Amino acid sequence: MGRQIGFEQAVVVADAALWRRIVTREELDGALATARGRPGVPAARRVLAFARWGSESVGQSRSRVAMRRAGIPDPVLQWEVRTAAGVVHADFGWPGLRTFGEFDGREKYGRPVAPGRTPGDVVYAEKRREDAMRGEDLGAVRWGWADLTPFAPTAARLRRTFRYQQ
């Protein structure tokens, strides 16, 4: 895979395989070792060095690639934030910069909901989760598909939101 397709596409595939636990990091590293000397192995090595468990969607994986290209520090994936309302998770977190990021595709809000719930319930729960994180004095940046290309405006919003220690 990483030997034959572009970096971003290969990262998407590798992240998905790790997230869904289709393969382990050790199995990917073993496959790479077995392929040593074949064309494309250096490219595959770069992909596997970058691939992570925690990117739960294509948009999150593509966001990580865009962040790297824009010089944004690598985030913590599925950052666990302890809030007054309990523990919540953010897609991306920069704990030392007091910032979290969320990639949201429109399909997230168009999925069928559990019996007894409405789409409004889903949106309200999402709002409460974000409010809980903001209540911990965290900056927030949200983006979607249209913000991935070009990513420069989103990268600029992240940089403006990062809370550097004085």
C-alpha cells in the first residue's frame, strides 16, 4: 500500500487499519521489514512512521497530514480532557498549548440516531461536550472538508488559538 500510492492516501489507509484494529503496529512493521529492498519501501517507511491509532476518520487522517505540511505541532489524538462535566474526548489536542481541534464532516450529523433520540439531541450533546472543554480554559478550532484544501487558513486559526506559555 504505502509503496504504491501517495503519502496522504497511504496514511489514511494505515490509520484506518490501526483504528479498526485490523492490523497491529508490529504487523505493519513486520510487513515493511519483509519488503526491504523493494521499490517504494522508503515511502512506505515514512507512511508507517507517521501513521497512528486514534485517527478515526479519513478527515482526521487528512487533517494530520495537512497539519504536518503546515508546520503545526503534532497533536495528541483522541485527547482525553477531564472537565467538571466528566471526561470527554477531542479529535486533536495540544495540551501544552491549551487547545483542542475537531474535524467534523457533515455526515456526522446526518447519521441515524439511537431510538428515542433526535438529531437535535446529538447536536446538543456535542455542544455540551465542547462547552465542557472550553470551561477548562481551552481554545477550540473546528474545521471540515472544505477547510482541508487549502489548509493555510485553518492552520492560521490554530496558531492564533494556541495559548503559548509566557
